[in-house]
Amino acid sequence: MCYLCQVGMYDPFTEDPRLAIQKVCLCVVSETLMVAGSAGQIIVHQFERDEREPNINVASVSIVGDGDSFVWRGHSALELRSGGRDSKLAPGFQPTCIVQLQPPATCTSAALHTEWQLYVPCRESVSFLYREI
């Protein structure tokens, strides 16, 4: 039986819109979870039954070419912070890869293919990224 309960309080005037989750992909066979957000962030999680030391691959990927005269006028990307005093990750879904897309636009669609070790987040209708897990 599943019980839902309210956690915290929501105030639309104090929340950071960059933290919004746009797409979620789950593979129950490989126990892989991919979450794509509204600030161009993609986080791939792997289910672990034990706590472990963090080993997270971090990448920043520019979708716009260097020769383009594109100027981003939207919100800024989220900044990655280092862990606190407790450096072990608790059992459950643990992050294994964090990708920040530049410019940090919303991920509008996503696909996860764990058999090929591949994920594909897409933004708007003109750009996409494919990456190995």
C-alpha cells in the first residue's frame, strides 16, 4: 500500500524555478533513474543497496557551437556544490553522473536505453545530446 503525505511547504514566490523536474526515466531492470530539469541539468542515478563513497562523473556540455553568435538571455545554470561532512551516500538511488547543458534551457524530452548504456535528453526542437552512462 502506498501512502502520500505532504513534505514541506510550497511557496511559488520563494522557490527557484531552475530546480523544477521536467522529465523522469526509470529502467526497473538495470535499476537506473534519469532526471532532467528545467535548468539543463541531467542526473543519472543507480540503485545501491549499501552506502558508498561518492564517485560522480560531472560534465558540462555546450550545445551551441563556439562560432555561433548566440547570446543566452534566460536563467543561469545551477552551481554544483561539494558534499557536506558526511561523505557517504545513503542506500537507494545514488547519483552517478551529472551533466549540465549550456545554455541551461529546459529539457523537453528524454530517453534512457540501459541495454546500450545510453541516454538522450532533448531541448526544444533543435538540439539534443546523447551520452553513454
